[in-house]
Amino acid sequence: MSQPLTWTSVLPGAILLSSLIPGALIFLVKEESHILRGVLNMTGAIIKLVLVAVLIWGVFLGGIFETRLTIAPGLALVLHADALSVLFVTLSTVLWLVTTIYAIGYLEHSPNRSRFFGFFSLCVSATVGIALAGNLLTFVIFYEILTLATYPLVAHRGTPDATRGAKIYLAYTMGGGLALLVGAVWLRSLTGPVDFIQGGVLAGLPEALHPQLIAIFVLLLIGLGVKAALVPLHGWLPQSMVAPAPVSALLHAVAVVKAGAFGIVRVVYDVYGVEFAAHLGLLTLLGVAASITIIYGSIMALTQDGLKKRLAYSTVSQVSYIALGASILGPVATIGGLVHLVHQGIMKITLFFCAGNYAETLGVHKVSEMDGVGRRMPWTTLAFTVGALGMIGIPPIAGFVSKWYLGLGAVEAGEHWVLLVLAASTLLNAGYFMPILYKAWFRPPPDAWPEEHVFESRFETMGALLWPPVITAALCLIAGLLAAAPFSPLEWATLIARREYGL
Amino acid sequence: MTSTSLFLPVALPLLGALLVTALPRKMPILGALAALATSGSGLWVTTQTWLHGDLGLVLGGWGLPLGIGLAADGLSAALLAMSSLVGLGTSVYAIGYFAGSERCTHFWPLWFLLWASLNGVFLAADLFNLYVMLELLGLSAAALGALTGTREALAANLRYLLVGLLGSITYLLGVALLYTGYGTLDIGLLGARIQPTPLAATALVLMVAGLALKAALFPMHFWLPPAHANAPAPVSAALSALVVKTAFYLILRLWLDLFPPALTNAAAAFVLGTLGAGAVLWGSWRALRAERLKLLAAYSTVAQIGYLFLFFPLLQATPAGAARDDLIAACVLMAMTHSFAKAGFFLAAGLVQQKAGHDRIDELGGAAQSMPATTFSIALAGSALIGLPPSGSFIAKWVMMRGAFETGQWWWLIIIGAGTLLAAAYIFRVLSRAFGLEPTPQCFVTDARAEIPALLLALASVVLLGLAAGPIWSLLGFEGVQA
């Protein structure tokens, strides 16, 4: 650490520590001190939000933020904030705050809360580490920590189902982690330390190494594809639906699948460089894998009756939009893929919050039980509707913006087949979301709900459960309506694309 | 340079052993003081080596070839620091573990004898003193291991004793050959004189074979699992974390400093690497199938020793330079990480065993869940055993895999990969039991004195060695490649 300690060299580290330290302290908090635990949680989340706001402004102005820790000679842990990392950091910070509020409400009176929130904070710290990773080694380190930190969350309920789901999750992610590690070390042995640099670093390597580079890409893609749930590596995701709703929200919108998708974007743009990846034919491989995943996930979602399972397959499908965007050569498609990183996050987290609310308040777990829930829980169902319509791609909700840019980018790049994928996916999305909306709003409610809880609240459910989805649904609308406003996800994605393509 | 402090890490524990034997009533407090003093002196020598480079000392008033020589270089200093810290943690834990038990009076004298001989092996400068220290180590280790007094423990440790003797004798034969050939036993002098003759080759084979038996290198590991699994927890920790490392340290020392490159050739390295690979696969597999927690930990030691031997073919194929330095440092880092992690693992396993009254993995859920700090220690230590980041073994594996790519020996990658996955499977087989429907524990730490040493040792293997491994490079005198 030869660099002088200035605020620009501390800020990325501080953002990481703002959730890591509260997380470590929460483990030590006595089980019954829920106020202290809540204070720790919220302080961490709010400090992080403030620090991230400073970071956004700094990176927008072109500042360089880098925290560097030398682990051993030649091995450095680097946290470096560029425009792309800021996009992911902001997403995870905002959604962490909302999810923490939701989780406090959701887990009230349930056992092992100190353990839960401790690992919850670790999980977010790992995600932020992934977002800020400035080289491949750092990325691999936080990617593995994320696996470790989420395992206890998936296993949290302690039922045989939860144990089984966690085991499957672990088997997939450990295997993927190993593939990623081998790929990363292989690349390191060819080139020296692999820093993430806008535009990529590998294009200058001699032609004789190209076959090795292709093999390395496949290894990295397998490693990242497990978390990003690319078919056929998606098997863990529906199984880990046994986790509590806030964990599902975290896995699907903020942490795990996003880490995989983000990693794919990083490897394509900042390691290989998108033009070089296209030259090696790697983008075609990625595009085909993403398209298969999009269609397969949607078809599987159609057949699920469990609400969370249906949402899970929808995630499988939707996250691959990000990979699809990365696989098309051209700035417009890049924008579409990147902006979907945020849009999918806010839409999917809304849907999972709502699914959690139905389960907690009414005991409704299945689509077939959802008749008339709109009348019993109008606000939750309204939020759900916004999320679902956004997923289908109805304007003016955020999801429309993503699809529009993806389609436009495909046309611009001359890849017209992508339009077919998008159209098919949109139809299928409507196919599995519309029946839910119809049932919820237009079918008469049953005489009794499966397992109704009455909360002492003036709202349809507990306040801590109701506000998070309402807020995130509002974000979905704002991100779509004000897409052209400064600092909107779309504007930021445009900034990244400009920097990546050197425009 | 000469430093009189070199004899302290050996003399202080011997003094401690005498004191606790003479004043058995004051045993825990004397034991704690002697442990602190031993540990402090070890760290002092490490610091001195760090500051001044290689140290030497000749005892007994004779010149170097005749007197008892002690020496500390970066390698011995690093391992001395390891034995000091792990020894201290184990001692603190043992105070509580043996409190009010009759075994206490047997434990402390033997433990200090063991500690003295450990430090003696790391500091001895000639091959005969090394033999003496190894014998002393073997005797005290077998006696400690039998402390539980059960029939299995006695049988296992009797076997351990005999195997240890066989190993030492084989080693001594090699030493005798070298002495007849070159007329000295000092490692430095011998290293300068030795030639790649058939005699030296025979000595190499004998010495390495004897030591490999003591290090429990596959397929000579058969004695280790029962001996380590049936000992009391602090003893298991010391045996697995420290004692087997001494034999490995000696092999590494002979390999790097004594025998000429014509003897430490590709074929010899490949044999060691292959045995190491066998250890990784077989040890991990048996750990996965083990029904008892401590047996699992013991088989995991067999596997981890295997990783250390995978370094030999990589070292052999890498020309001198930064890359080879990295490999040596990574090898030391791997040994140290395993030491901290395995000690933490065994200490924590001992607490779970005490709580549950047994250590059958399938029935441990309740005990594990009621002690969050202990389970957390097992998880931390476990992630270091798997080689997950951040931990010293992750860095070591990273360097090892890089070495495998750079020397074109890709087949070792398969072994490392398979070992990693198997380790993940056997560690999470234990951890998954801790997520059950048992009542929620109220506090993270339930019994500070017992749980904190294990937790700190496990934390050291993950955070200290995983994020700040640089000092090992400096201690070994390596510049390293700058990123």
C-alpha cells in the first residue's frame, strides 16, 4: 500500500466496509435485541447509500477511485470504481436498504435472526466487492465469498427442503466457482495480472494464443453462467426457492444472478474487449446460450403453479437479456443489456416482495390460489401488476426501455434473429403473467384464504412488508417514465457504453 | 549473525515441563505462564530473523562441526511463528479442557516436551540433533495421544509410536550414510560438500522415506487417522497442525538446501507429487465417508499434507527466480494455513464433542446449532481447508495452479480441482447439520474461554493469512514480482 491515503483511495473500501462491519457486529448481537440489530442494519445501509451517492458524483466527473491492498507480492486486492461498477453498486445499495426493511418485517418473531442478518450483510458486502473489483483476482475472491455468504441464507429455514435446496445450490456454485478459478489462473499465467480496463486488455495477444483464449472464455462463461442461471447451469435456482422471500429477492434481483450477469459483462467488455470477443466468435456463443435460456426459462415458467417457482423461471429468462445485450456488437445493444441489469433488478424484487406478502398475509403460495387477491390486497397487487407489466415490456414501465434498446441494437448490428427471440419471449412473458393478473383482479375471492394473518395495521398487511414493494414499483415507473432524465439508469448505461466503445 | 535468543524457544518449554512436574498444584497457572513465555520467545526469534536475516548459535563451547548448532532462517522462523501462535491457542484451550481432570497432570509436562522438540526441529542446524528432536517429538506425541486412555487410543498410539520409531531409524540410516561419506552433519557444510553419488542418492531415499512415513504421506498415512481422531481435542490439534508439519519441513529443507539438483530431479519430484496426489484424493474421499467429526478432520489432514507434496514437481520444473520464490512461499503459506485452520477445527470439534457427548456427524445438529461461535469457527477453518477465498490456502492454490500452467503440468490441476470439490463436500456435510429446527441460541459466544481460541485460530487462517500473506515473502527473503 504505497499510495497515499486520500479520500479517493479510501472510498471504495469504505463502501465495502459499511456493510461488512455492521454484518460482523450483528453476529454478536443477542437474539432478543432486535432494536440494536435494526439500528446496526439501518445505519450500515444508510451510510452506504450516502457514500455511494458521493461515488456516483465523483465517477460522473471522471474521478479515479481505487482502494488497493497487496495480499502477497503480485497478488493485489483492488477495488476500483468505474461507471459500470457504479451502476451495480448503486443497484445493490438501494435494493439492500429496501430489502433490509422488508426482511425486518418479514422475519419478525422468527428464529435465528442474528445469524440471518449477519450473513445478509456479508452477502451484500460480497456483491459490492464484485461490483467494485478492479481485477480478475478480486472478482474471483468476492464471487466465492458470495457463494459462502448465501449458503446459510438459503438453508436458513432449517427444514429438510431448505437443506436440500442449499445443497444443490452449493453443488452448482462450487463447481462453477472452480471453473471460474481455473479460467482466471490460466489467463493470469498467459498475461500477468488481469486488470479490468475499458475496451479490454487481450486484443494485443499473439494469434497463437487465440485457441487458449477461447477455451478460457468458455471456462469463465461456465463459472459465471452458473450464477447467471444460463441453461443448462440454472438447475439450482428453482430449488433455492425454499429460502425466505427476502432472500429470494436478494438472490434474484441484487446479488447472485446479477453477480453472474455482471461478471459476463465485465469479461466481455473489460477483459476481452467486445470487438475482440466478436473477432474470436465468442459473442455468437454467448448470444446463442442467452437466447436458449430466454426461451427455455419462459416456457418453463408457463408450466409452474408455485408463484415463486414461476418467478424463478422468469428470472432465468430475464437475466439472460443482460447477456444477450452483451453478445450483440454495438453501443445501443450494450445500453439495452446494461440498463436491464437495473431494470430487471427493481422489477423482479417488486414481484418477490409481493409474492412474500401474499404468502405471509394470506398463505397464498400458488398461482391457482390467487383468485381475487387484488380486492383483499390492492396495493400489493398494484405493485405486482406494475412489475409484471414491466417484465412483459409494456410502456412506460422500465422493462419496455430495456427491450426497446435491445431490439434497436440488434437491428443496428444486423442481427435480426434477436427480434424473433424478443418477440417470442414477450409473448411467453404475457402468457405466464397475464393469467395471474386476470385472476388477481377479476376473479371473485374465495370464502377463506389458505392461512390468513391479521396484522394490527391500517393497511392490508404489515407496513414494513407493504412499503418496500410499493417503493420499488414506483421506481420501475420512474425509471421508465424519466428514462431520459440525468442520472437515470438509462443515461448512466449510455455513459458506460460511450466509455466502453470510446465514443 | 549470532543470537543467544535462539535457544529460548527450546529451553523455555523444557523449563516449563520441569516446573509443572515439580509443582503440580499450580499446574494451570504455571502452564499458562510457560506457554506465554515459549510463545513469546518463538515470536521474538521470528522478529529477530525478520530484522537481521539468518541467525545462528553454537552451544556447548565447541566449534561448529562439533557443538550443538542452532540456526534460524526465514523458513524456520515462519514455522516457528506458526508453532508459537498455534501452541499458545492450544494451551489456552487446554486450560479449560482439562480443568478438574486427572489427565491435566499428564498433559502439561508432555505438552511442553512436545513443544520444545517442535521448536528444536525448526531450529536445529545439524542432522543428528534433528534426529534427537524427532525422537523426542515422536515419544511425547504418542504419549499425549494416548491420554484419553481408551483401548482404541492406546492401540492407535502404540502403532503411532512404532511407526514413528521406524521412520526415525530409516532417517538415521540415511544420516549415517551421509556422515560416512562426507564427515559432517551440519546442513550448511554438508550442502556444500555433497555430490550426486549413489551414496547420496541412497541417503536421500532413506531420509525422505523415513520422514514421509512420519509426515503420513499416502500410502504411509494408515497410522494417522486413528491416532489423531482418538486423542483429546487439544492434542489432536497439536498433532495434526504441528507435529506432521515437522517431518514435511525437514523434507523441504533437505530438498532445498542439502541435496544437489541432480538428485532432486524430475523423477524424484514426480514420485513425491504422485504420492501427494494420491493423498489428496484418498484422504478427501475418506474424510467424506467418515462417520465421526474428528476422524473427518484427521483424514482431511492426510489430504492437506498431500497438497504440500504437489509443490515438489512444480518447484523442480521452475527455474530459480521470482516464480520459484512464489512457489516456495506459497508452500510455506499452505502449511501455515493448514496449521491454523486444522488446530481451530479440532479445538472447535472438541467443544462440539463435549457438548453432544459424541462426535457422530449425523447426530451433531443440535450441539452445533447451540454453539454459533464454535460452528462459525468450523466454517471458517473449513473454508480455509477447502481453499476458498479469503484464506491462505486460496492464495497458495492460486500460485500452485499458476505454476502448473506455467510449467505445462496441467494434470496437477485436475487433482487440485477434485480435491477442492471433495473438501467442499466433506466440510459442508458437517455445516449443513448446523441449519436445523433447533431452538435459537441467545448469544454468539456461549463460553468465551473455550470458544475464543478456536475462533481466533480459524480467523487467522482466513483473514490474517488470506489478506496479509506478504510478510511470509519478506521473511523468506523474496522480493516477489510486483503487480
